[in-house]
Amino acid sequence: MGHLDHAAFGWLTPVLSYAMACVGAALGLRCTVRALDATGASRRNWLLTAASAIGTGIWTMHFVAMLGFAVTGTEIRYDVPLTLLSLLVAMAVVGVGVFAVGHGHRRERVGSLLVGGLTTGLGVASMHYLGMAALRLHGTVRYDPVLVALSVVIAVVAATAALWAALNIKSPSAVAVASLVMGAAVSSMHYTGMLAVTVEVAPSGAELPGATAMQFIFPLAVGLGSYLFLTSAFVALSPTASERADYASAGRPERTLPDRPLPDRTFPDPPAEPATAP
């Protein structure tokens, strides 16, 4: 069995990956809150942004953490199409869950929440294990089924909790706390899934197919991380629906009564006194 190192660069990759998960969760939750206050095309656009943010944040978290993954006795490469497919799966399946909650009827909110949480959690787990399937190394990767099942349960619970927070938490400070919890849950899911991994190394001099992490994963993760931070800045600076209403009312001229001539309130001159004889 090959020795697995999950933090080849020390605490750098775990801390940075956790930060990516928190940023993605915060942006996704904030966009979902905005969507619930909007209607029509505006709601759809906010939900699309929320899905892309959560999916991108989870994917970036996973592969930033994988930058620190190493196996003694073999180099590691990544299948490019499978890696990109894992990103698309993350955004698409998370989008299904977010839309289920965002367009669910208020009286059916619990059912929408359960469907959305289950779908989003399975999407997170699918992204993780599809990304692991993209690994190319000299050896065989095996999984502990109990830990795999536990990681899927963590993903579903974390996704359900995050969507519940989007429905019930409105203030920015509460969203920030929920994002920290969501980031911790996603990181826990990732490292639980990684603990399920064992690698039976088969040394070989053959060249592995695919791209190295620094050739492919690192530039893509930097690009997606920049997208998250720029989109977060845009969302933070854009006014909410209530703020727009306040601006509109503040700029509306006050109603005044039409100008009318004032009634003539002057009194006639007093009659002249009769002249007296000298």
C-alpha cells in the first residue's frame, strides 16, 4: 500500500480550500436570499448565480485540497475531460436543488427543502467521486464503503442545512455564520471521502496520461477563485430590492397642492366723514 499524504504543503491547502468553500457558500446563500425577494427573470438570474457560486466553491475547495494530495511511489495526474465534467456536474446538480427551493411554493417549503437538500448533497458527492475518478496514478485506488456512505450523508445534511439557512436567515451576519458552518461541513465531507481511499501502488516507468495538478488544476482553481471573489464584490455592492425601493421613494418629488389665488381679504376704505361748515 502506498502512503497517502493529504497535506503535502502543510496547512496551506486545507486552510485555503476551506476559505474557498466558505466564500462559495456565502455567495450562494446571499444570492438565494436575493432570489426569494425577486420575481420573474430577476429571480431566475439570482438562482443561476447561486448555483454557479455554490458549485464552483465546492469544486474549487475539492481540487485546492487535492493540490496537497500525494502518494508515495507514484506521481499523480488528472484526466482533463473528467475533471471538467465534475465541475459541470457540481453546478448543474446544485442548480437543480437551488431551483427546487427557490421556486417551491411557500406551503410546500418543507418538501422543496428536502428535495433540494437531497439533490444538492448527491451533486456534491458526485462531484467529489467523479473528481477522484479523474486521478491517474501507477496503482489501484480502493474505497472503504462505510466511509464513502458517511461522506454522502454529510454532503446531504450539509446541503439541506445550507438551503434551510437561505430560506430562514436574512441578515448578512447570520449568512456569514451559516457560511462558515457550511464550509466546515463541505471540508468534512471531502476529508471523510479521502479517508476512505487506499492506493495499492504498482511501480512503473510508463508515462501517465493527463495533466499534472500545476499544469491544469492550479490555473483553473485560481481562475474560479477569482470569479468567486469578483462576484462576491458585485453582490455585496448591488442594492437589494428594499434598498432600491427606498432610493426610489427618496427621489420621488413630494406632492404639493396646486397653486390657487388667495381670496381677496382686503376691506373697503371707510366712508369719508361729511364736511362740516366752517
